[in-house]
Amino acid sequence: MKFTVESVNIAAKKGTQKHEVPEIVCRAEYGIEGDAHAGAWHRQVSLLAGEAVDTMKAKGLELAAGAFGENIVTRGVDWSRARVGQTIRIGEVELEITQIGKECHSRCAIYYAAGDCIMPSQGIFARVLKGGTIHAKSSGDYRIG
């Protein structure tokens, strides 16, 4: 299933909104260079559907790319069908889905800035299997199964 990458985003500190950049560099088993979530763990990269962001914008929120702390905003893939263990290929980068949604223990800066946070219910988390560069406005391939 083909999809488009609308934006790529990073932040130096966890729990904050990310800022849009033209490209991100992913390193295998590490994550995104310059992003606070990089390291040897299972949530190196976060993805969120642009369609989910649109739903929040329709409620009157002014949202920039990265407002929910997501690294990659996609368009054209139904992440509700995602399952742990599936792979995502964006150019030369290969990601493995490791977690769907997350538990928020407290309301973070994202919640207060955006009025809500959709990452706990709609965020997709992955680790980097094969590194490379992902550009905003590039395309990807999501393999179901």
C-alpha cells in the first residue's frame, strides 16, 4: 500500500512538540539523528496519519506539523489496520512497528498546546531496521501481513 510522507519532524526534548525539517536521517537500531527518542529502545520513530490531524484541525485547532510529537506525518494509509511486527518502507529506510498507541501518565506540553493528544490512541511507534534518509513529500510502502 503506497502512501505519502507529508512532513518529517524532530525535537531535542521528549514530551514536546516537534518542529518540521526538510529531511530526517534514520540509523538502524538507533532512530532519528537529533531526535530525543533516538536510542536503543522500541519507540525510536513515531508516525501519525495526516487524516487524524485533519480531524483535530476540523475542531478549530491551529496545528503545525509535529504538534502531537510525531516524527512522520503520512497521508493515504489507514494506521488502524497496523499490527505489531509489520514493516514500513520509506525510500531506503525500513521500520518495524513495535507499538500501537501509548499510555500517557500525565498531560504533557502537547496536550496543553493542542487541546488534546491523539498519539495515545492513533500513534504508531517503530524501530529502525535499515537506515537512510527520509524527505518530506516522499513516498512509502506499507506491507500488511
